Amino acid sequence: MGETDGIDGSADYTIGQVNSAVNYGTTIRVPVPRYFTLDESATAARNGFSDETTITQPGGASSDIVVTVPKRLRSPVLAERGAVLFRGTIQDHPATRG
């Protein structure tokens, strides 16, 4: 994430997670391969978020995944693991077959 620590307005030290002290609402967009469809339920279960962090794919197959951490929160999963895990499928589309 490279977010500042929020201490004394200093940008000398950055962190790899969403910082609750300076989070005014964080949205992370993750591009996906063509025909990838996120399984939102399996993704939520696998990550085990205990806060209001969400992972969605609002545009459906092939569209960006959106990770949202509401303002004034930090994601414990991101803090502990430093990563988010996605579950889904890539469907072979007839138009791509030779």
C-alpha cells in the first residue's frame, strides 16, 4: 500500500497496509485475467474478514476486483497476512477456441 504512518505529518515511513489513523476510505482495484469470475462467498470465507472490508467484482466476469476498507478501519487480515486471497474461476469462452 505504501501508506504513511500518520505520525506528525511525516512521510518518512510507509506501511504495507491500510492505516486506520489516516484511512478516509480505501478502494483497491485489482485487474483480472479475461473470463475470470470472482467467487465472492468463497473469497470472503477464505480471508475471514472480521471488519467491514469487502471484496467484490461489481462488473462481473473479466472486470476488476474491488477491495474496500471503510474509513477509520484497518483490515486485520491485511495487517497480519499482508495479502488478500481471491477465489474464482476462469471460464473458457467459445470465441477463444482455435
